[in-house]
Amino acid sequence: MPNINLIQEKRFAARQKNKQIQFALLGTMAIGALSVLGTIALFIDTTRLNLQAGALEQKKLELEPTLQELAANQAALETMRPRIDTLDTARKDSTKWEVVLAYLTTNTPNDTWLTSVKAFKQDTTTPMVLTFNGVSTKQEFVGEFQYRLGFAKSWKDRL
């Protein structure tokens, strides 16, 4: 009759079961530890964000007078906008006439003098009309001046 050792098999089965229980317990503890670490990390991050929000609120309170002054300056600028636009238009017109007068200065022949320059424009669709009056010692200088004005394309289109 064969000798069967039933106790050893029971011990082996008990060890297997204990190992499975230990493995499940260690797994559960590891998951629990990771959950605790995740909770701590989220708590620390929330605290950091709350501190940043408090610092930003404090900075907002410090900058409030500056923001009010900026709004007041913006309102004052808006009330002055028509004046600024008028001055800007005047500056642009002055620049136009600087170009015209610089051209006349460099292209007026010697012994020729302009006594008056008249400019008028009837409406916005017609070009500006310039009338030059002056004197010269020779008629050839007047013709030369008229000839040079014919090549004045650089400032004709700007008026």
C-alpha cells in the first residue's frame, strides 16, 4: 500500500494561500499608499494655488490706484481727441508745404524771386491750384522755372 502524506499537501496548500493573502495585502497597501501620496500632492498643489491667488489679489489692490489713474487719463485723452486730430492734420499739412517749399528753394533760378504763392482748392475732388507771382532779371529764367516745375512729380500728387 502506498504511503500518502496528506499533511504535507495541506501545508503546501496553506502556504500557497498565505502567499496569495500576503500578495493581496501588499497590493492593497501599495494602492493605499499611492492614494495617500496623490491626496497629499493635490492638497499641496491646492495650497500653492490658493497662496498665488492671495498674492494676485494683494497685487490687484496695490495696483488699483494706478488703474484708476489710467482710466482717468484715458477719459481725458478722449475729451482731447478732436484737438489731437486737428493738430495731427495741421502737422501733415505743414509737412506737405515743407516739401513744396524745399523744391521751390532748390529749383528757383538765380536772379528770380517769388513774391507770392497762392493755393486754393474748390472741393475735395479737384486738385489744388498753385499760383506763383514773382520777378526776374531775364525772361529765360522764368521759362526755366516753368520748365523745372513741369518735372515736379514728387510733390504734385501730395497736394
